[in-house]
Amino acid sequence: MVLSHISTTPYHFPHCPVPPDWALDWPALVQRFAWLRALDGVPQNPVYHAEGDVLTHTRMVVAALVSLDAWRSLPEPARALLFAAALLHDVGKPATTRTEPDGRITSKKHAQVGAQMARTLLYTGASIDTPVPFPQRETIVQLVRYHGLPLWALERADPQREVITAGQMVRLDWLAILAEADVRGRIAADCPDLLVNIDLFREFCREQGCFGQPYAFANDQSRMDYFRTPGRDPAYAAYDNTSFEVLLLSGLPGAGKDTWLAANRPDLPVIALDALRAELGVDPADDQGAVVQTAKARARELLRRRQPFAWNATNITRSLRRQLVDLFTDYGARACIVYVEALYAELLARNQHRPAAAAVPEKVIQRLLRRLDVPDPTEAQRVEWVYQV
């Protein structure tokens, strides 16, 4: 997911401050973005956020970010990504904030929820003139998802795995800048300690070789084995004894998976769940057990023959992809996940022009989008992203 070219690819987020004055127009941001206004009045634990509600904290975080020399020294496209991430870093708090029985205010899993919300907002273009392009969007999403990592990574049972995993998705040097702004944008007694934690995080990531770039595994098999095997040494050079490859297509309905396969791998046998539903007479709204079992049975026949093929379905969640990758690799196959994405407006237009029996209700597409986990390099020997720009 870490794409090195995005730091120089032209990109501008609305109202992102620019030199020489670096002026922050906070009222314009609040007026423009409904998801910012939703933070107003959302309470926080005063022990860690004596500054007040989530909107107040977000304003202080953004102001702190804009004042940091580390942020100002970045190329403009990178500054824009971090600026957007600072605005969105706590967007999940309204949905997750609770008052516990003992009176404590918590917002458990707000980073994960916020990352999913950020993906939906940026993909659909909600409150933004145009949707954010895929590489930039996913960078912002991962910054939101991992924004708390530099504060606590070294306290976890396996900090090496924590930072190597996150470093496959997002630049950890950028993450440290965002975390520093997050701390400087709050009022709490532990802020000095948290800033020390961030400095230690920076040094630890440098030691692991993943501070400004992903950890360099010996090969694709070594990377996959590391993320699938607890306690694995990341430096171990695994032997790749696979002799054939299976493609696992992933993407929302209407993304263009069939078109991509026809254009790029017309030679491959395809196990397509849509086609199987039609063959078996199973409605998409009915129980899919028979469809999935038939698909897996046919996959096993091909796997036993060591026959390359493609499994074509939405496969939008990480857990579902994990089951299928396990199936393929158990038979000695090399797994390649191909994620296909169309622009949101194009996806909806394609769906509207499908035959009535094949069209997917828009509310279903929106529900799937809210659940979407974009595949990342920790999931398979090879992951490709195919997207429109």
C-alpha cells in the first residue's frame, strides 16, 4: 500500500495551508465539511483531553500540525495528505464515544471505525469537490487507522511486528508527524511522556529498517510467511516452492473485475460466484451456502491439478480473503490478490445499466463500501491494485 510516488504526485486538499504565511482558515473548513461539524460537542475524557470536545481537539491538532517544521518541510502533496489525516483522525469518535458505568468517557476502536468512514467519505467525494484518488485516499485512510500507534507501539508484546505491519501500509515517518501533532493538540498531564514515546518510536523504526519505507523482506514468500506465522523472524529468507498461481479478484459490484480478467487473463478458468448463482438458481438475497460450497469444490479440483485459475467475487473483507488464500496455499499455490476499483460515479452508472436481474441496489453497494477492507501486502505473496485516475 505504501506507494513511493505519492509524495511528489500533484495533489491538493481543500484549504490546506501553503507558504509563506501557512494561514489556517478553520471557519472555512468547518463550514465546508459536515463530518467536522459532527465532532462538535462530542465529549472526551478530561484526564487525556482537558481541552474539551473532539472538534476543539481536532482544531488544535491541525493547528499544531501546520506549525511543525517537519510538516512544512515535506513536499506539498505529502503535506496535503497529512493535513487531511489530521482533520479526519478522530472522525470515528461520534460513533464510538460512550460513557462507561464508572463515568469514564471512552471511544474504543475509533481509529478503525474512523478509517472506514474516511475511506467512504473520500471515495464518494462527500463534502469534497472531487473524490480523492486511490493512492492518496488509502494513505490518508491508513494514517487515520494507525494514528495512535507511535504512542503505544513499544508497550505492546511484539513492537517489532506492530511497526513492520503498519509500515507495509503507511510511511511511519509521516505517522510520527501526525502523532506528534495529535499530542501537541491536547491538554493532558502525560503529554511530555507521549512526546518521548514518539521519539522512541522514531528511533525504533529506524532500527527495524522501516521508518521511511516498508521493511524489505527477502522475497514475497518471506513477507507472506511473516504475517501469517506468529513469532516469525522477519529476516528469514523463506523458500518459495509454489509452482502455479491463483488470482483472487476483489472489488465492489461494478468495479470492473470481469472486464479486467477478460482483458488481462483471458486464458484462465474462472470460478465466478455470480455465474454460479445463475447456474444453481440461487438469488443473491438467499442463503449462499450452496454457491460457496460448489465454488470451493471446483477450486479444489483445479488445485489438485495444479491448474492456475481465477476466483472472481467481491471478496471485500480481509477475513473472507484469508479463508480463500488459506485454501489456495494449502494446495501449494501462490496467491495473487487483484483489487479492482472504479470511480464511484462510474461504478453507480455501470450498475444502473446492468440488466435488472444483475443490478445491485445502491443501498447494498453503500453497505458493502462501509465494510470494504482494501487488500494490503500482508495478505498474499502478491497484491495488485487496479484503479482509475
